Amino acid sequence: MKAHFLKSTSCVLLMALLGACGTRATSIPTANPATATTSPTEIPLPSLSITLGKTNDAQGISLDQGGDTDTQAESKGNPPFETHKSGNNKALASSDGNKIPDSYLQFNVDDNKLFNSKPTAHVRVEVDYFDQGTDTFSLQYDAQSGTFAGGGSVAKTNSKTFKTAVFNLCDAKFTNSDNGADFRISDNGDGAEFIRAVRVIGLPSSGTQTVKVDDFGANPFDDKPDSDAIQTVLDSTCSGDTVVFTSGVNNPDYKGYLIDKTLFLTGMSAKHNLTFTSSDPRNHALLRATADLKGFVVRLYARSRFSNSGDIDNIDFGNIDVNGDRDERVCLGSDNVENGRGDNWGSWLPECTNAGDPWCAPGNIALEGGSDWNDAGQNYQAHPSSWTTGVVIHDVIDQQTECATALAFFSAAGTIQNVTIDTAGDHVHGAGCAYADNDGDRTGWSDGITLFGPAQTVKNNIIINPSDVGIVFFGGKNTIIANNTIKVTQGNHGAFAGIALHPWILGDISGTQIVANQVSSEGDTKCGGIHAGINIGPQMWGGACVDTSSPAMFGNSGCSTHPSQPTVAACTGGKCQLWAYLPSGSTLTLKDNVVTGAHINYFIEGLDALGTFIDENNISISPQLSDWDAAKHGCNGVKWGALDKVAHDPTLPGYTDLLIHCER
């Protein structure tokens, strides 16, 4: 199996977002804000700026010098404009002679214009920069949530032109708490920055808002791409906001929103309590990939924009359908490499530099949030900044995925409910078998749901024709996979497994329940079908040997065709043969499932069950051959036909003992 683990606004624009333009009077002190006791006076929302050069033009914003914030005036561009250059972690000449390495441009806002979130905590910071190099810079600011809060990052593209980066700050405090300043630009030590001007524009703090993407120029009834308009909305939201897409899949004139650039739901910074929905939940909105879209249709966040993804929490995505344009998008080009040449691998943001990186593959929905792959205890409650929690996706039709996965879901305590996944990737690999996809690419395998993390709930979903695994679970405690239907229909459709519990990331699967699921296959026995209906344990997949491990994995330090189960322990970082680990005193429940027509309906290999494995009322109906090449020609000296139940490591009553260790 391929493990798919899954970057100056006008008054019209402000009216669309905020419902009004102009200023809103609010009381703040006019004297020294830290000590003033005099009567406050009313002031408007600020519009402040600084243009940098040999002599700065400061209009309510000043540039600090000294310490690690010394800068150097330098002209850039053609025609040239004056800028200030950062130090890139090297000491620049300074007026006080300090030799401290410099990495920041640090700014102070006039306290009489903006102080302690008054007259507003919502500001837009615009940074004009010279786009030289492919390094990054980021904004840090004095926030209500704490000092040096992350406002987002920008990855440069070496266009050798001036560009403007826009940062939407929803909780700006600006009490001079960041080393005596209000915000700073960090060059991140990966290349110098050349900043021409900075503006701070106050926006009304009007509480949570409902924003319609159509108000920003998106239109699901025309033939024009909508990504730029929608991303403008997503970048402008604050925690608690609701983003609304116009419904219409039941309207014959409705074309859906054309997505030519991946939508990053949280914009430039980690947010929480966001809702994404349609205007009529009974008549969904549609996001439809264009033939030239690079990467996923929808992602929770862009890794090139910020790194604190664990601070993303409570995201609701529902009543919105997604179509990945499987017939036109391509997983691999003629060079058979995922690299953006002749295929749809990549991103509109400069965050896809290593060919084959699955983050950049042409999948559909990736709600991958913060997760700690080294947390053996999976203690997301005690480490909230490391784990995204409370992501919910519901009432979605997720269809026609090219490859990677139809739905990636990496987080904790989330829910996938009432989602229909219809056709994901291509499983056709046998000689003489016709393509199942019109793009001529037979290598685009795709999971239905790629799942990871503790306390997840996956229930009442329908997955039709996945090409890798219907629901693959890479590990986590107390996760419930219940009342789901996974089916392969007639024709050259196939999958490696219907449901697979494969703890490639978190070895402890205690408390997990796989209950009342229906898995069925009507696929062609020569060119399709399901190999394993429900598979517990990772060792079917080449013996589950990894060259690099983490302490959250459990297994043997070496790899063997016949591993010794009593030596299973936490992996130490090097080579490890993985097991699904069930600690003493815990339970794993496999109950009330029905599997029909898989090559092996129930298959267990690599379960270290020190605890109690509850195996009750799991019905096996009419297993049948699939296109499983290893079964036909043999693997490790063993061949096999259609079987109801197989268990090896451990052996179990009522199961055939058969070593397989072969996925193809």
C-alpha cells in the first residue's frame, strides 16, 4: 500500500466583509496610555504607515533600532526604490555599535492611535517587500493571546518585483510588549528581507461575522475561477466567523465554484470556531477542481504560512460538496514522478519543493491539523498546542478524487459523519485490464478516508470505489469507526482493503471500536475486487518494516518474516517492525460487522494483544478472488484463495493461520 501522509483593500472590499466603511469612534486615552487618568477622547480607526529609506517617512509607525533589530538602507528593483534590509542573523552596523546578530524589523504604533486593543483589536497589516530569493519571512505581534503571536508567514518566489503581503490580525493588543514594540517582521534566518513600506489599517471589531464568498467576487454560475476571491475571504476571517457558499447543486444552471488554486481554510494564521457551510443545507454548494489545479482542492491550512497548526480547533465543514476532476487531473506524468511536470502535483504557494511529497498530490479534502507523532500517550488534553481538536466534517459528497486521498483527517477528537465518498483514484494494474479513468494514468491510488489520531469518530459514511483503502486508520486510542458502508461496484474497480487498522504513526490502539460496518465487493476478480475486507495489524503491508521510527510506534527493533511477538516494545527511532499494540487491561472491539465478497473477508496480522480483543458477531459472506497478484503467484512460498477469516500473529480460534506479509 502507498501510505498517503499526507501552503490596498478598497472601501468596496471592506463593505463586503464588514458591512460598513469609515470609522467607528471608541474611547482610548490621549496621554501616556500606561498612566493616564484623564477623561478619554473619541478617536477614529487608525490608518498608519511608514515608508522606509535613508530617511523614513513615519506616519504613526516608527522603526526600532538596536539589539537584534538593526537594519540597513538599500535600494532594490528597477526602477530602484529605497528599502530597509534585515540582518539574516548577522550583525549589521548600528548607531550604538552593538554586535548582536540582527533578524528583525521591529515597529511601534503611535499609542495615541492604537493601544490595548482600542479603538479596535482588528487590524490589517500590509507589508511591501522586494521578492528576492525563495526564503520566508513572518509577522509576530503583541496579541491579546500573548506576546510574539504568529500573524503568518510569506514564502517568496524570487520574482525580483515588489509585492504586498497582507496580514489580518484579529486580536491585536499593541501595548508595546514585544521587546518594547507592537509587531515585528522576522526574516526567519533563511534570507534577508527588503521592506519598502508598512501600513496598519484599523478595522471594526464587530464580533463574529457571517461572510458570503460571493460578496468578494466568487460566482458559482459562471465559468471563471473562484479561488482568489474565496481565499481573500478565508484570509480575512477571524475566529468564530462563518463562511457561506451559495447553494445550487440541484439547479441546472449552477456550475459550482471553480477551484484552480487550493483553498486554505484558516488563511494566514491558526484560528478556531470557524464554520464553512452552504446557503441552503438541503441544496449543497459545490467546489469543483479545474483541470489545472495543483494539489488538493481544500486544505485546513498552508504549512508555508504558519507552523502552530495545533492552535487550530473546532472547525466545522458541512453541506459543501467537492469534485476533484478525476477524469482530467493526473497523478503522475510521463516521467512517472509526482513533480508537477505533466501532472497535477504542486501548490500555488511555494511550499512544494521535493518531488513526490504527498502534501502536494492532487487529492480532494485534507483536514490535517496539528498532531504529535511522538506522543506515545496521545494526551491531547494535556498538550492542546500540539493537537488540533474538534474538527467536524459532515453532510458532504466528496467525489472523483484523482489520487492521494479523498479525505485526510489528522487531528484528535474530531468527527466524520454522513460523508459520501464516490470514486477515488485508480486500482487497475493487471495486464490487459482497461483503465478506470480517462486520463490515461493507472497509478493514481487513493484512500477514501485517511485517518489518524485519538478519540476520533467516523460514523454513518458511505465510501464507493476507493482504490487503496476505504478507511485506513494510522493509529490512535479510543477511536470509533461505526455504521459505515464501503463498497466496490461491478467493473474494474478494486481496493486493497475496505477498513484497515494500520498503526504506522501511533501504535497504541486501545479502546478502538470497529463496529457495525458493511464492506462489500462486486469488483472484477481479474481486474479489481477487495483484497482484505477488514484488516487489523500492519504486517500485511510488506511485514510493516520502517527504517525510521518514533517512540509512539510499537514493534521489534529488527525486521523478520517471523517476528517474535514477546519482544514488542516502543520503537527507539531506528528500524522497527510495527505492530498494532493493545496494552494489558485495554480492549479492542471488532463487532457486528458484515463483509461480503472480499478475497479475505477478515484478516489479522501483527496484533500484539496483551489486552482483550473482543471479536463478536462478525459475519463473513461469500469471499471471492480479486486481482491480488501475490495470492495467485505466491508470497514467502505461500499461495491462497478466497478465505473467510485469516489470523497470523496472533492465531485466533475460527481463523485460518496463514502468513502473508504481501500487499500486492
